[in-house]
Amino acid sequence: MESLKSIEDDFLMVAQAAIETFGRKTQTQKACEELAELLVELQHELDGRGDEKKIAEEMADVYIVFTQLIFMLSEEGAEHYENMFIFKYERLKKRLKKVQRRRNMQH
Ligand SMILES: [Mg+2]
């Protein structure tokens, strides 16, 4: 089995090749299917029927198709994605700090 690092090295090229080979529509449908499969496994986790191996399998599928979705964005879409990612990431960090400060004051 390849190491995670060597997989990362050609991961982006494979994502691009998948879109070119199978087409945007097929890969968008694939993304819908994989997201739905992960959703089901996560809901099973919440209702007590969770299977960590199934969740991990679907996470791998979703990670692969998610990367393809990024490649399908236009230049403008990709820029918006990047801006939204940074905005939401910074917002989460601020929220975490706020909650952690509040908890520290209580103890
Ligand atoms: Mg799957």
C-alpha cells in the first residue's frame, strides 16, 4: 500500500484526470452519492448503529470527490471558495477562543 504522502503527491492530478475522463456531470452525481452515503453512516453513528470502518470508508470517498468539486469551480468560484474557507475557519477559531475564555472564567 502506498504511503499517504506519496498518494498526496499525485492526488490533485488524479482529481483533474477523473473530471476529464468521466465528465463533470458524472462526477457531480458521484459526489452526491458519496455525500449521501457518508450522511447515512453518520446518522447511524448518532442513533447507536454506528460502524467506524464504514464511516472511514465513506469519508475517504467524500474526500476524493470533494477535491474534484474544487477543480470543477470556475476561477471566480474557486476564489470565493478560498475566501469563504478562510472566513469560516477564522470564525470558528474566534468562537473557540470565546468559549474557552468563558470556561476558564468559570473554573
Ligand atoms: Mg461510498
